[in-house]
Amino acid sequence: MLSGMKIFSGWQRFVFGLPLFFLLAHLFSVMELHKNSKVEEPQKQLNKKFDHLVLGPIAGQGLSNRLQCQGKKALNRTHSSESRSGVDGSITFVTVFTIYNTSSINDMDDRSNTIVGNASYNKFGRSMALLNVFINFIQVAMPQSKVIILTDPASDLSVQRSRVSLYAIQGDYSRDKLMLQRIRSYIAFLETRLQELPQKPGDINHYIFTDSDIAVVDDLGQVFRDHPNFHLALTFRNNKAQPLNSGFIAVKGTPEAILRAKLFLQEVLKVYSTKYRNASRMLGDQLALAWVVMSNPHFDPTRFSKALAFSEDIRGTSVLFLPCYLYNWTPPEGAGQFHGMPLDVKVVHFKGSRKRLMLESWNFYSSSREISDMLCLILGSGRTKYDF
Ligand SMILES: *[C@@H]1O[C@H](CO)[C@@H](O)[C@H](O)[C@H]1NC(C)=O
Ligand SMILES: *[C@@H]1O[C@H](CO)[C@@H](O)[C@H](O)[C@H]1NC(C)=O
Ligand SMILES: *[C@@H]1O[C@H](CO)[C@@H](O)[C@H](O)[C@H]1NC(C)=O
Ligand SMILES: *[C@@H]1O[C@H](CO)[C@@H](O)[C@H](O)[C@H]1NC(C)=O
């Protein structure tokens, strides 16, 4: 699947739609901004986008179960090298990522190089750097895991990393269809796994479908170890309008779970295409996810207000609900959310205008080799809006 091209041979190439996820993420951030500006900081400050790291107030200080920091120095050691006891089966991260070479049209136009650390990136380079950092964090936290990138066959993506492969799936990856296509790609991928399973009985491979703007900072094997009976896992937050985030979906590797997860996502896709077609550009998948879950008469939405994992049978699929607080942590969780950073956070999501922070965090980690200190950096500067 890997083509022979080097990753940064793309310097001469230019980005078309992508960073598609940036665009989406940016739209999200605008919405967050409107929401949060009523509650918190003055809007002027929120609108300013920085091209360098800015540390702000550090949330959760004085709370015993939140990370305590002095600037970029952590007072608690998180993720101490406790035994990474094995999971039955291996884990593969799956993400959707496309990038296009539209050659010379944008050639002249691409003056907007940005500097991060000692590197200078054009748009294409930024997207690729983010993808690489996404992979870097996974390989630090879970060196045994693999990464599969689902991409448009027409995409010019090329990645040469060990334990990483590309998998092309035919589809409509245009901007306003991207979130719809993402679910379709997940379903198509699970279908291929179902077809391959009979050839590899006993070969259990769990899947974690994620956005590519996340940092995995701890071993996620314990999700599968501690919760032996789920089919599919989603992350929730204490937010009435959008309680579920689609950026992290785990699927157990058994044939039954893969089948059930596929059926569940097909239901979400159906709801998306019928009820939320007009929202397909951005929120549609989250709204459809929430609809499928909440339309279940036995479902108790007050469970979203506590950051505790729970399971529920949704149309025959055993769904594990994991708190965003640990598995999809984003800095401004807003009013009524879970403040500060828990000591055992597993996944940090660099939503909205925090992509620069994702690269800076990796650079910081590369020199400090301390995840806890890096988490202080993220906690302190995650409310800042950055330039990409
Ligand atoms: C975290 O560090 C603070 C400050 O040193 C300390 O008071 C607190 O007990 C620590 N928390 C944990 C859970 O170790
Ligand atoms: C991008 O496309 C142009 C025009 O088709 C081609 O000449 C160029 O080699 C391509 N660049 C890469 C890196 O594939
Ligand atoms: C940036 O500098 C570090 C050392 O400070 C070096 O290891 C790294 O290779 C440099 N990166 C680039 C892209 O030049
Ligand atoms: C989508 O929007 C169009 C025009 O705004 C409207 O006519 C149509 O009924 C909407 N469709 C759905 C499914 O809401």
C-alpha cells in the first residue's frame, strides 16, 4: 500500500481542500467561541490568533484529582511506567485523511509559510506535519499498535512510516460531504475486516477510529481489558446539544463486535442522510450519533453529566460510553463541564485553532521526554487560539 514517495517530497505540491479537518475544526471553534464568549473571557482576546505559544491560566489548580502545574512543570507525575499489561489482541488506529496535489495554480499563492520550532511549513507541510505528530504520539504511547489511514484513491498522500499503512476507499471526499464520507469509510473498512475474519480465526485486532488531530498520551489497551463485553465505544461530554463526539470510536475485534459496530454506524449513516443532510458539512455525524443513542427509550441522558464510563444496549449493539474527560480531552470544556486535566488523561484532542499547539507539544515532548510536563503546557495554553 505504501508508495515509494518520501513524505516531504510533497514540498512542491499544494493542498487543495485540505486541511479539510482544519476547516471543519475551525468552524467548530467559531461555534465554541460564540458559546463560550457569553460565559467567559472577553471576545476580543479569544479572536486573536497567535503564531507562538501563549500560556494562560491553568484550570483545575487546587483540585486533588487534577494535574497540578507550575508553568510548564508538572507537580504530579502522570502515566508513571506502570506495567502495560497485555491486551488480548493488537490495536490498530484508523483515521481518514486526504490531501491533493493541485500543482501550479496555488503555486504562486502559497506564501503563507508558518514557522513552528525550527521548521517552516506551507499548508501542505502543516497538514503532513500534523499527521506525522499524530503517528508519533501513538508510537510513543503504544509502540505495538498500528495505524491505518483511510484515504481517497485520488489523494496524493504518501506516508512512509513503520507500522503505518494507507488504505484507499472510493468515495466523495468533497468538503461538504467529508463527515458523511468518513462514516461511509469506517463502514467500508469494517466490511473488509468482516470478510477477512474467516481467514484469520483467533486473530483479534481491535480498532480505534479517531480524528487525526489527537495525541494519544497513554496506553488505550485498558479500554479493551477493563470492559470485556462492549461492541463499540463512544466518548461523551456534559453538553446537552452535542453530548457525543465522533472523534474517537473504539471497536472490539471480535466478529460479533465488528458486525454490531458496522450495523450501528449504518444506522447513524441512515439518520445522518435523512435527518441531518443539511448539517453534513460539519455537525451532522455528531447529531446523528446523538439521535441514534437518545431515541432509545431506555436511555438516561443524565448519565452524561457524570464523568463515569457506562454501557447501554442500543438497537442490539452494546455501546460503551467513555468520558471525553479521559478519552477525548479538549481544553475549554465550557460551563458545566469537567474542569482541569485529570491525572490519568489518555487522549488529548486539539480541536479548533489548536493545531499549532499539537506540533509545539510534540516538539516540547521531544526535548523534555516528560509527558506530564507536556500536559502542563497543553493545559496552560489550550485555551489560546492559534493561527492554524
Ligand atoms: C499532585 O501534586 C500536588 C502538589 O505537589 C499534591 O498536593 C497532590 O497530592 C498530588 N496529587 C496526587 C494524586 O498525587
Ligand atoms: C503534482 O502535479 C503536477 C501536475 O500534474 C506534477 O507535475 C507534479 O509532479 C505533481 N507533484 C507531485 C509531488 O506529485
Ligand atoms: C530542529 O532542531 C532539533 C535540535 O534542536 C533537531 O534535532 C531537529 O532535527 C531540527 N528539525 C528540523 C526540521 O530541522
Ligand atoms: C435542507 O435545506 C433546504 C434548503 O435550505 C430545504 O429545502 C430542505 O428541506 C432541507 N432538508 C432537510 C432534510 O432538512
